[in-house]
Amino acid sequence: MSGPGSGGSTSSGPVSGGAAPSGLAEESGARERDVPHLLISRLRLKDFRNISELSLEPAPRFNVITGDNGQGKTSLLEAIYALCTSRSFRTDRMKELPRTGSAFARVDAELSEGDRPRTQRLSLSGEGRAMFIDEQRATRLADYATRTPVIVFHPGDLDLTMGGATARRDLLDRVGLFSGPGLLDDRRRYRQAVRERQKVLELRGERAPELEAYETLIAHHGSRLAQSRAAAALELARTTKSGFRRLAAAELRFEMDYRTGGSTDEDEFRTELLARRSGDRRRHVASFGPHKDDLVLSVDGRPARKTASQGQHRILALSLKLGELAAIESARGTRPLLLLDDVSSELDPSRIGAVQSFLRDSQSQVFVTTTRPDLFQTPGAAASERRDFRLRAGVLEGS
């Protein structure tokens, strides 16, 4: 990790996408036997986006939602994601989710985790959101968000490999949350203290006495956040390389390099903040800390963000999502739900076949949207394991 004067940009070291260790097949077989399945048996939506009212009973493995563009397919996946996490993967403005003209939106489901059934409900209104498990209101967001793990892959996820570092930091935090729910509190307190320190620096100067208290808070929560991300990066690198091998050409080599902008050592963190007061005041921004973290992705030794082809970006982004699924499954001890939004438009037919092969092996309950149901084949799946639904103008037409 970085030390004083290092510039806050050091690496945990690359993890390659080479061959899997021996015994991986045996380990995978053990997981198949031991890891419980997370299943939605009934889902209901009311006044969510363009969906007035909808009820469906998903299949335990594959659920294919078809329809033309703009009919509500993505909104259905968004509702499942919001139910599980209390957030949307399309917007930060939750007040956008209630249907136009409606005061509230509601999503509820009957689920089971192994042999343990439960109900879950999310209500959204202009006043905020309310989450319930077995009709008991959830009071801690971290507990609720880790109760029903879900992974979504959608076209916007190309930002993971093509965009700035924010999306990759969020990915690390989603993985880290399942190992330590305190991450959300650390991140919130860290960000708040960084903002307050910057205000004091600019208004009162670098000798203001209250800076010490803010820097103590920043160092405490920032070092804990850095520790979580470093551990998440190691696990994500391990699980992502497996997905990359299945999707990419055999000769391509994948590496992931975690570069921290801060330090995992609290004392070192505090010392660095003290040394950087003058520069941070002059630049109007904090220059040290996990808000500067990044994951550098490489293909064949070259940085993917600058040199990868469009097709390689798609494969890398999906590999990261499959790695996220495997990492959270390992940490949480259950198979997450998997949502794939219009995946057939993002990959060529040979890659779609590789994705379908992965899905057959993963055993997760899967919800897929597509305008081309013929592209999503599930050979070998029993008739009871797959259901097809068609949406038109937010209305479920049949199955």
C-alpha cells in the first residue's frame, strides 16, 4: 500500500487470467451440493415505471422476457433489483420509479433460500422508500441489501471497462459489502469527513485546530474502506479470470491491477493527510484516500480502457459481472439472482453460447430480457425449468 509521499497510487499487484488451479472442478462440485439456491416463486408489481400491475410466477432456472423496445422489459428487471437492494441500476433518483400519475410504487415477492421461505416488499413514494422482510420493516440498509443478493448486467455496464473509476469502485464496494456490512457506514462517514475537512481548509486554513479531528475520522474510516476494497479486489480478480476464460479467445490474457489512492494503515493515512494540507487547500480537492482508488484492467498486457476493441470491452464487462456473482456467492453462501438485460445485443452468437453454458453451470435463477428469444437457447433444461413471458406496453401477455 502507499506510504507518505508516494502519491497515493500503488498497486496490489496484477492477477493474471491464466489456467485454473487443479482441484477447481472438485471445489465447484462441492459448491453445487452445498450452496442453497435463492429463488423467487412469485413476483408482483404495482405502478412501477410503465407497469400498472403485474404478477408472475417465475421458473426456478430460466425466465425469458421478450417484447419490443420500450414495452417494460428492463423495468421488470429494475423492479427485481430494487426489491433486492432498495436501489435502481438505471437512476439514483428513486422518485422516478412510481408510474406517472401514481403517488407510490410497490414490488413484493415470495422467495425461498434453500428450504427457508420468506416475503419481501419495497414501497416507494415521494417521501422515500420502505423495505420489509416477512412484514417487518428493515431499519438497516446494509442488512437488507445483503439479504437477497442479485447481480445485474445491462448495456450501461460497459462503463466498468470504458468509463471512469467510479463504476469500478462501486463494483468493489458491492463485493466488499457481503464480507463486512460495516462498509456502507465507513464509506458514508469517510465521504462526509472529507467534505468537512476540505471546507475547513479553504475557509480557515491548514492550521485550523478542528482539522485534526476530521483527519482522525478520515484515516479511521478511509483505512477500513481501503482494507475492504483490497480484499474485494483479490477475490474479484480470482473469480473474474474464470469468466474471462470462458468468454474470450483462448490466447488472450487478462490482468486486474488494484491501485489504491490511500492506505490500509490508519497512522500512515493520518500522516499523509497532514502532509498534504497545503496542496489540498490549493487544489480545492483531497488528493489522498480511497476516493482515488481504481481497478486497472489489461488484455495481453495493454490497458483495456484505451486499447481494447468494442467486443473485448463487452467480454470484459460481462466477465466482471460473472466474477461479481461468484465472489458474492462465496461470501454470502447462497446463489445470487442473475438479471441479464438485452444481453443478446451486446455479444455475438458464439459469446452468447458461452454465456448460456455458464448459466447452465451456475444454477442461479436467471431473468433475461431480449427482443430475440430465439437467440437465448437452454438446451438440456427441463420444460419446468424455463418460462417465457411477453410484455406489451407494461402488460404481461402470456407465458
